[in-house]
Amino acid sequence: MMPAHQPTSTATELQLADWRRRVASLYQAVRATAEPAQGHALWRRGRDELMRGHPQSPLAPEDALRRSGVPYWGYDPELRFALELEAVAEPATLTLPTGGTETTTLRRLGMLSLPAPLEATLDVWWMEQYAGGLFVPVRDGTAGDTSYGGGRYLLDTAKGADLGADEGRLVVDLNFLYHPSCRYNADWQCPLAPAGNTIAYAVQAGERL
């Protein structure tokens, strides 16, 4: 993602590449951490550092979150799963608006069945942009109340947000839900969660308002 109306320049493109590189390195460090709660704490610190000081941070220079850090719920170990990617009967392609006249195209790969306490399914998408990548946005029961109304992101492997796999199953940890940049700055492009990624359960985990 990058601001929808920001002029491109060599400096901007290099900054964006550095942001993605740092995000990928952060998730690599998280995957290498044996204890999930410790990995989550590492992720929070790293994300706060990026949001606070990186040139590609969506936070305005005067935003108080640069000083306080982004708020999160506490880590809940019951919201971490290793799930099979299940086949879907009908393939689907979506073209979603991301701001202004910009769009992004998604192709559904399958779905994940979330066990109790969620008892819900999430579609898993392949982003046709950025040379491809898994994309799992989530709009849950907290959306519009204690989290951003447009939803949060769980996985976005094209941008490095990837918790890996366990014996072929996708690692899905809802404590790593984070707000897209458009929650902080309307100039940023953000594909939001479609119907197949909307669940009723209020996920009080991850990044919050």
C-alpha cells in the first residue's frame, strides 16, 4: 500500500521498499520465536517502531500514537490455530476499490474454518498484484466499535505479513490482526474485507481503536 495521491519519486519508492523489507524481517523474527506470546510482544514493538519513525508510516507527524504506540488487546493463546486451506466449490474473483479510481484484484483460493470460540469461516484470497500473495482480511464483531469499521488484516504475504505454516497448515493467530493504513490516513489505499471475510464473533485480540 502507498498513499493514493502521493506523487511517486525515487525516494518514496525506496522508502516503501524499506518498509516492506522491515515488515518481512519482523515477521521472520516472529516465526523464529518459540513462544507465541513472546513473538507477539516482539511484533508489537517492531510495529510501533515503524509506525513511530518510518517515513512510510501512515501516522501524521503530530499524531499522539507516535508517542503512545498503537493500542492492542492482551495476547489470547486460545486464538492461535494451524488450519488447512479447504477447497471451495466455486472459484471467485473480486475487484475491490482501494481509494479514488484505484482497484485491486483478488482470486479466492479456498477457506479456513475457525474452531470454537469463533465457529466461522474466512475466505483466503490470492492478490494478483505485487507478483501475488495470500491475503486474509477480517471484519469481525468489534468493527465500527472497538476496531476500524472497514476491518483488519490477518495475513498479507505480499507485504511480508506471514506467520508461516505448520506441517502444511496455515498458522492463523488472531492476536496479529492489525489495522490497514487507511484507518490512520484517508490518503492510503486499502482493500477492505468482503462478505466472505466478515464474521459475527467479536475478536478482542490484536490492534484496536
